[in-house]
Amino acid sequence: MEIIKEVTLMQARSKAAKAEGQKVVFVPTMGFLHDGHRELIKTGRKAAGKDGLLVLSIFVNPAQFGPKEDLSTYPRDMDRDLKMAGEEGVDAVFTPGVDDVYPRGFETFVEVTELQKHLCGERRPGHFRGVATVVLKLFNMVMPDSAVFGKKDYQQLKIIERMARDLNLGVDIIGVDTVRESDGLAMSSRNAYLSEPERRAARSIPGSLKAASDGVATGVRQARDLIEIMKKIIEKEPVAVIEYIRVCDKESLEDLDTIEDEALVALAVSIGRARLIDNRIVSIRLRA
Amino acid sequence: MEIIKEVTLMQARSKAAKAEGQKVVFVPTMGFLHDGHRELIKTGRKAAGKDGLLVLSIFVNPAQFGPKEDLSTYPRDMDRDLKMAGEEGVDAVFTPGVDDVYPRGFETFVEVTELQKHLCGERRPGHFRGVATVVLKLFNMVMPDSAVFGKKDYQQLKIIERMARDLNLGVDIIGVDTVRESDGLAMSSRNAYLSEPERRAARSIPGSLKAASDGVATGVRQARDLIEIMKKIIEKEPVAVIEYIRVCDKESLEDLDTIEDEALVALAVSIGRARLIDNRIVSIRLRA
């Protein structure tokens, strides 16, 4: 497995692969890999095929953290990350430096203006601008044919899909289902922030999503009723602070009043130092 | 000479050229070509070499026009444009449709946040966002190794250079000197808007730049003094309305008080229906 730090070397590596007709598949991450990432890598390996070039990037992107967020304490473990990458058949790990990605005088940003307004965008101004910008830059460094993103970050996935289409990037975006712990908690690098009692309280997040899904299956149709059901479950945990619970259109992310068919139920909850997000598609066609 | 209308065909054409090791050079325009464009094309032809693929695009970009600007009346003459392209050895003319460039639901924009604030950016909100966005999209459609822009649109050139660097586009940006009429007026498609007396009044624009350059050569160092000299020349023409005259740093485009070495002198003047811009680098090392 190659480890590439320089932007120009990464570009040269991908160009060489393309010149030989190899497919380039890309899994961008912020590192501290868990089994959710493992699933992204497995999906990437399949998409690249035996002969393709599978690139995993590890870059904690300052541009997507707000001034009061956890950039400086974001967990890192490069040795463990490289081990997992090796196990899962990654061909090249790309670990650019912050100053190479954002050199002095950097001032160009991309925004997906409507999709970024909703859900996490309301509370994290500039977050999705930072995400879209770094993903576009990484795409130009890695030059992938396909790139793999998790559905846990559903809004991010939709924004990247939209950006790829709107800017004619020619990159196929592959979404991968959320991987969960045995009790349902979505895998996240930020789960490492949770103490044991906080970790137990965090079960209320997937629990509330299950209750929403069951609610829809048994006839609940009003968004406010679903939100009420979820709120009650999470509020049983005194350490859990709800940032938002939303029922929205799964493409536009605009709030829905009534569920006609399918909907995205998404929430953000702070527990201790961890701000956790999760989501689930609910459907009136599923029975409880 | 090929004429390509479809985005996917353009991408396929460029990919095929690259696969054969051809250099792809791109000259983006809004059409109604004049001798300034001819110079861009000649430069592009040289950069592409005999065997390279030289692509000229003709696309009047709605995203860079304000609601009260001249989008609907912007001059067009496709037959004449194709004739010039053929004469100058263009290999492919790319003429995408507005709905292909901006399909329903389009909402992704690029901004070069600091450079876009100055000069024309102050009076044309959204203009450079529209320019940067369409150029990024066109780059992703044409996939050039190099692209050619005129220095008459100096701020645009600086913004594109910055964007290419900041977003790791891997496109070499080539700037070409302004081509002028015999009396000094910079070539522009919008010169077509001028009546005969307006056309005569427009000479005051390059005249004022020449006076600024001469002023610096003879010892004038204060920006406000230069601006005063220029203002007097243009104000002799009753049909000329000054939008701005600025003396600024030629890289950051920030206003200068005093010229220490070189400076960009730039102005925008409305004459009748035409909003005309021009600029000149002045230097204390040049003697009048």
C-alpha cells in the first residue's frame, strides 16, 4: 500500500492509473476509521474491481469546523487507520497536509446554495461550504471515476451528489448504508467522546428513529406527531440535548407537514461533548 | 472544424484527444468575436501546437449578467464567429445550450471571495460568482490542459487564476494582452453598442490610461492625483459616465494610496448603452 502526502504526487499517481485504463475509486475520510468506514472501503474496492486504483484519503478538514467546534480535539489514530486500509485492500492512502490543501491566500469556496440551508446547515454556518470545497479539491487531486460516501451524513451525501451533477464533475457518487453498533447506534468517530452512561443514553437516538418508522407503519402521517414521539424518547435521557428533529423531503430536504409516501427523518443530538447525527427513511409502504 | 453542442460529446471528444496524448487548449468566449478574440485563438493555437486540440466555446452565460444588464441584447453572430474560428485553426467549437449548462434545480456556485469584492465586483453583485461558476463548469466539460483569457477583463483573469490554483484544477491559465483599435479603444463586443459620437467619446478611456501612465513616468505617485488626471480627461466627454477609476495592487486588487513600484489602473465608464472597462499596468520604472 502506498502512502502519498504530496498533492502533485497524488495527481501523478491517478493520471498514471488512468493512462493504463484503470478505474480510480476514492473514499474520502477524516480518519479515526471505524466499521462504517470499513464498509465504505469494501464498497470502494468492489467498485474499483481487482485492477482499479482504490484511494483512501485521511484529512481532518479545518474548513468544515466552526470556531467553537471540535477541530483541535477531533480523534486521530493514523497507525490504526493504515492497518484497516491495508486489511481492506486500499491501494493508496492520501494524507495531504493542511497547508498544502489550504495554502496562504486561499479564498475560493463552493456552495450548494439550497441543500445546505436545511438540517445541520442551520446550526453549522459554513460547514457544508467547507465540505463541498474540500471534496471538490480532493476530487481534483485524486481524479476519481467514483467516490464513496456514507448515508449517515445524509445531507452531505445529497450536497455532494448535487455538486457533482451541477459542476459536471464526471464523478459517480456512491452512497453506502449506515453501519450500526449492535444496539443500533450509528458508527461515528465522535462516539469516542462518550462516557459509558452517555453511550447508553445515545441509544435513544436510533431508538427514536425506530419509533418514527414504526409510527409511520402504524398510520402516523403528521410530521409534528412523529417529532413528538421521538422527542419523548430522547428526553427520557437527561444528558441528551436535542438540536433538531426534522421530517423532510428526501431529495430537497425541505420540511414536510404530512408524509404522503416516503420521508427522511433526521436528527442531531448533543450528548456530553459529542454532537451526534442520524437519520432514517420512513415509508408508508412499510408495515411495522 | 467540428461543432459540438452536447456536453457529453464535448467530454468524450476531449477524453479521446487526451487518450491519444494530445494537449487540449481552451478559449472560452461569449461569441460576437472580434480581433481581441482572434488574438486569444492565435495564442491558444500556439499553446496547443500543431497536434493539439484547440476548443473555442461560445456561450452567453446568464449567470454573470445582473437583472438590469444586457443579457437579452448581448450581440450575437454565430456565422461570423464560426468563420473566424475556422480561419484561425480552431479544431472544435463548443456551443452548449443554456438548459444544458444550467438544468432545472441547478444550485451550485463558486466564489473567489476576496478578489471578487473589488472593481467591477462592487457594482455587479454576483457577476464574478457567475463567471467563476461557468468557467469551472466549462473546464469540467472541455477538460483543458491550458485555457486562454484576455487581460482586458483583468479582474476576471485574476479570479480565474486564483480559482484554478485554489481548487487544484490543473489548468494552466494564459493571459493575453488587450488588443486595441487604432485610436487605442480596447476591443470589446460591447463596442457595437456605440453610436458614432459615443465611439469618439470612448477614446477618452484609453486616453485617460495613457495620461495615468505618463503621470507616473513623470513622478506622480499619489493614487488620488492620478485619478484626478483621468477624471478630467473623461469628464470632457458629456456622454461618458464614470463608474469607477481605481489604482490598485495588481495581484490583490486592493486600493493603493501611493505607487511604490507597479500598480493596476482600472476603470469602468458607461457611454450610452455600453458599459466599457479598461486597464493598464503603470510602473515608476517606465519613463514617459
